[in-house]
Amino acid sequence: MKSKTIKINNHSIFYREAGNPENETILLLHGFPSSSHMYRDIINELSDNYHLIAPDYLGFGLSDMPEVSEYDYTFENTTQFISDFIKTLKLDSFYLLVQDYGGPVGFRIATAKPSAIKGLIIQNANAYMEGMGEWGMKIGTFKKNNDMQGLLAFKDYLLSIEGLKDQYLNEASDVDKIEASSYLTDYAFLNRPHAREIQTALFSDYGSNFPKYPEWQEYFRIRQPKTLVLWGKNDRYFSPEGAKAYSKDLENIETHFFEGGHFMLEEYAKEAAKLITNFIN
């Protein structure tokens, strides 16, 4: 696996790349509160047979982090940035693996250019309202009650070392399989200059995704991309109902549940890689 950077719109974007470009390409889009680092194990598992590319969004991981006064951190702008990344790397067709924030970014890309998508691999990323878990509903309640103080306090907890360990360890089936480097790396990235303000901006914009759900569901119904759903059942952001909901609109779909959580790939990279290989083949 190689660590690379590329200039997109005068900003440096970090990405991980592995495998032979002559093989099928998988574009991996990460979630909150992590970076492409979350995909390191599954990239290693799949690199013998596939070409894998996993970028850090602007403001995440090792990519540039312009201040919120210099860049408007929204899901629409993040999608445009990744679309420009795709064009720059000349990725004409690929499988799309999305997790959490990667869902709304990836589904925007897929609906805008459906001919580029060879298939969807969805890991704990929602496109249906019935998939809200305990924490998802808690965030929704803060927003419904216009309790910005409560919302931002909860966001600060999620970005703290205690909150990160909570997400990685308390949803896992076997904490011994969770490397401390995972949450410590996230914590280090989240303590870069301006990172907290950036996370607040994008976290606050998450509500912009809900009005897009009908559009994404229409894409599923009309285009019928073949889809593999991999879901950690203990995820407190997104419940198993979110995984099941995709079957309402998608016909060529297979769904697998794991005794893990939001970061189930920390425990099940090998198992997920086998399912992905079977899915693509």
C-alpha cells in the first residue's frame, strides 16, 4: 500500500492506493470521525486482486485543512471535491465502498454519474430514515428541540479520546481485536489545527442529507446497482433496520450482519474481504 498526495483545486489531498490498476477498482470513502486509516486492513486483504483507492476528505486525516472561514465544509462541497479527485485520477468506472459519511458523499456521486458505478458496497451508511440508531435519534432530538448546546456537547464527546474509545470498543464483539492505534490515530488527526471547527461544520450539515434520501432511493429503484451490504449490528448511529431498508428498492442485493459496530472492519476485515471478492467475481 502506498501513501500519496495530489493537488485538487490548489489543496493537497492524501490518499492510500494499493493493487494493480489493471484490476477492478474499488473507491473507498470513509466516515466520521475517522479517515482512510480505517480501511488499512481491508485494503491489505484485497490488494492482491483489486485496485484500491481511499482518499481523506478535505479537512480530514492527512489532507489539507483550510479554516472554516476559507472553505465551506458541507456534504455538497465534499462531494464536489471527491468528484474532482475522481476526474483527476481518471477513474472511469469503479466499485464504491462507503461507510457513514461516505454514504451521503458516495450516493451523491452515484446519482450524478450512475454509469461510473459498477456496484455498491455499503458498510453502516444510511439512505433510509428507519435506520436511525440510538445515537442517530439522540442527535435528531437535539436538532428537533433546537438544542444546539446539547448537540455540540455531544459532538465534543464523540471527538474526545473517551468518546472515540467508546465508539471503537463498546460496540465491538472482541475488544482484543481493536488496535489502540485506530482511535489514537483518529484522536491525533482531530487535534490538528482547525480540525474541531471543521468537524463541527460538517457535523452540523448532516441534516442536509435527509432531503436527498428520496433521490437516492429512486436511483436504487431505477438503476438497480448490484449491492453488498455489510453491517455491524451494534452501531449506535445506524441500526440494522438501515441495512434491511435497502432491500425495499434493490433487487440484486445481499446483506450480511456482524457482531460489531460502527467500525466493524476493525474486527472483520478478512471476512468482509471474502464477501467482497465473491460479490465482485
